[in-house]
Amino acid sequence: MLKRIVKLELKEDKVDSFVTIFQERENTILSFEGCEEVGIYKDAEKDFTYFTYSIWEDVSHLENYRHSAFFRETWALAKTCFADKAMAWSLVEI
């Protein structure tokens, strides 16, 4: 199992847009083969810092998603909301 966490610093005036983009696309992400869960969190202390997470059967399923036209389109929309470069981690439990 692979957990993907992405840290996002959002523009103050784009928070609502980003959340809407995520919510509108969440079910489609979940429909990708190997995707078990997705979610979004807001930092408890920083108003414009958000984290998305997803759980995948393995890295190959995540990579299939990341190379899809749907991901490219979604990422292009989401990037318009970023105040800084996104940071991402792919994690496996030990």
C-alpha cells in the first residue's frame, strides 16, 4: 500500500476555488484502478496551507493516474491556485 501526501500553499483568494476543484474531482480520482481513498486537510495553524492525500494499492497504480489526461487537466487547474511549488511524498508503511 502506498500513501501519497501533497503539501500545497494556496493563494489567499484561491482557497475556495482549490477546494471546489478537489471536491468536484474526488470521485473520479477514486474511480481510478488501485485508488482506495482520497482526502484533503487544512493546516490547523496556517490558513493557506493544505494537504491532499491518497492511498493506492501500489506505486504503479499511482503512476498510471499521474500519467492520465485527467490528472494533467486537474493539475493544470489546481496550479492556478498555488502560491508556491507543491511538495509531495510517496510513503509506504514499515
